[in-house]
Amino acid sequence: MNVIESWNRANAVIYYGKGGEISTDRREEVEMAALCPRILRSSLVYVKTLMLQAVLA
């Protein structure tokens, strides 16, 4: 449960716009609004993993 709450807090920081709402009905913009935060989260996990590996090395 704590992991999910942490991701929700991260999503609130990552996602920008009108309070995290998708304000358009254009398909391309909706897809970008849904996929960009996912890419950013994956990037954050990757960077954290690299940092952890550097600390452990």
C-alpha cells in the first residue's frame, strides 16, 4: 500500500497541467499525456538503480 501511495505522490509531481486532468479530446494529446509520465517514472527508477549500484560498488 505504501508503494502505491508513493507512486501516486510521484505522479502528482510529475504530471502537470490542469490539476493532473487531461483537458483535450484529441487522441494524440491524450496518448502523450498518458505515456509521458510513464516514461519519466521509468527514467527515475533507472537513475535510482544506477545511483544505488554506485553506492554499493
